[in-house]
Amino acid sequence: MKVSGIICEYNPFHNGHLYHIRKTRKNGATHIAAVMSGNFVQRGDTAIMDKLERARLAVRSGADLVIELPVQYSLSSAENFALGAVSLLDSLGAVDEISFGSECGDAEKLRKAMETVDLAAVTHADEIRQIMEKGYTYPRALNSVVRGYDPEAADIIAEPNNTLATEYIRALKRLGSDMSVFTLKREKASHDSMTAEGGFASASLIREMIDNGSDIDELTTPEWSAAVAAAVSKGETASLSRLERVILYKLRTCSVEEIARICDVGQGLEHRIYGARMAGSLDELLFTVKTKRYTMARIRRIMLALLIGITKEDMEHLPPYGRILAFNERGREILARAKEKAKIPFASSIAKLSQISDTAERFAELEIRASDIYGLALETVTSAQKDYKAKIMIDME
């Protein structure tokens, strides 16, 4: 029995994800445990479909166990996103390796690039700060410094999937985890590419195609394609644009101090955000706040964190539990293996998990609130408190 952990969003699932799962199994994995973002995703957006439906389809597409990544980690920087997800896989106590795609496709090169970056962050801190004072983001300033003495490492961290891959490796090191690493070279369509190639397309392109009513059959599995079509016809797809007025309302009725407490807000950014409170649209708000230093994805994440109420204090704790969204018979075997080794509780009921500790109660509170807000982003608004009533998918076919 070899359990491989995959960190994913499946927003939506496409042929690249299927290729990843198949290659992971070809590498020897008999079981796959996936940690998946819930109703909000790392690019600062709503997931196109509800997390339970995406988890159900993930199990039908090759995953055996799907665990939810808490919303404060799914709506965070690459570093925190990776830390929260790797922590859950490590805490399960049953995962042998983590498997991820990268443009590099070489785990040792990724590890060396991570070490180079970590060294540069300490030894060239003043130089990095000076570049940032010119209005550049921290990653761009860091890359500029690294390029000065290790061009190969700079090239590696310049690619989006490589960047996330190095964060997974960094999280493993930080947690002292003994999980091994398997990285698959990303082929065909690049991250956020808006063109399809040989049946492969980025999730960004597929989401745009869904919005335009285009056929996505060749870019994903038949079951996912049918599920997306059904969700569209029933008004069960979500869009950030439908949260425009509640986001504007939240910003117009909060204080600078409240904004300053939100995670990922620093360096006086709260004043810039507060100064944009009279914006008449979400686009106007985002473009008013955005600068070279603050990416659009970061601003979107901050606005959603403000709406949900995710504070800096909420990032001080690793996940205190693992919430199970779906599993099959092999998933049950993973859970059986984890029974004596898990470092935190794993269960499906958020009501029961919330009773573990004060920290668990806070995590559950944020998750329930996020789901309630997500319901407002759907074409057909759903009722509140849906997380309490959710039934997980158990597939024993």
C-alpha cells in the first residue's frame, strides 16, 4: 500500500489533472488522498462549483479520499496555501509521498532553488526591501536578487507551478515531515494559458469557456463535463461578480482598523483599501487598490477575507482537524491506516469537529460563514447553514 497526497482545487477538473493522477499511480501509488480547496480558491475567487460536488467528481476521477483545505488557507499566499495543505496530509499519518506538477519536473532542482531563495531572503534582506520600495512585489524583488548570483534558481522560481512546488517542499521541511516528493513535469497548456493544446487546457481557459457556453467535452472527463453542464442549467455555478454589492457594502461599513486586522494586509495597505471604499463597482475597487506591489489575486483574496472575516490571528494555527468531503473503498483503507497514526481528528461532520477545541470552533465558524457567502455567489441563491446539513459522498462502486 502506497498512499500519495495531491493538493488540488479542481476548479474544474481537466485532462491535465487526469494525467497527473494517472502518472502518480504509474509511479506506484495504490491510494490517493487529495486536499482540495473548498468554495473559495487561491486566486481570490469563488470555485465554479460547490465543494461537495467537486469532491464527488474528484473521487469518480481517480482520487480516493478528499479532505477540505480550510478557507483561511485556500484564500492565502502560496506559502500559507502549501503549509495548510501539507500539514493536513502529514497529520493524516498515512501518506507516503506528495505528488505535484511543476514546470521543472525535477525535485532536487526544486529543493536547491528553495534553499537558494531562503538564503537570499536572509542575506539580501536590505536589497530586497530597497527594490520593494520602488513598488515591486516581494516575489519579484526576491527573484531579481536571486538572478544576480544564481540564474537557474531564478528561472525556476519565476514559473508559477515551480513556485508552489518549492512551497510544498519548504512546508515539508518546516513540519519535519518524512513524506517523500514526486514531481511530474507539466506538459502542454501552461498555467493560466488561454489556448488549448492537444486536448489540454488550463482551468482558466475552461472557466472562460463555461462562462461563454462553449463545449468543454474534449478538455475534461465526460462525467465532469456533464456535471458542469447540469450545474450551469440549474444555476448552480458561482461567480465572484455576484458578490459585488456585498463586498462593496462590507468595505463601506468597516473601519481602517478592521481592514488592518485582515490576513495579508500590511505595509499600510489598509489605508489604500479604505480609500477605495467609494468605488461604484468591484472592478473599480480592485483596480483602484492594485499597484505593482500588490497583485490582483492578492487584492481579491484580501477582499474575500474581509467579507468572511479572516484575520491575521486565524493564520496562527495549523488545521486542528481534517474535514472529509468524499471517499471510496480505497479511501476507507487510507482512513483505517490513519486511525492509529493521525495527529488530528478526521471526520465529515463539521458540527462535531467544531467541538474539539476553541481553535476548531473558530475554523468551523469561518468555514460555515464562507459557505453561506458562497451561496450568494450562485446564480440560484442557496439557503444558509448548508455546511451543517451537507452529506458527504461515499462511493463504493
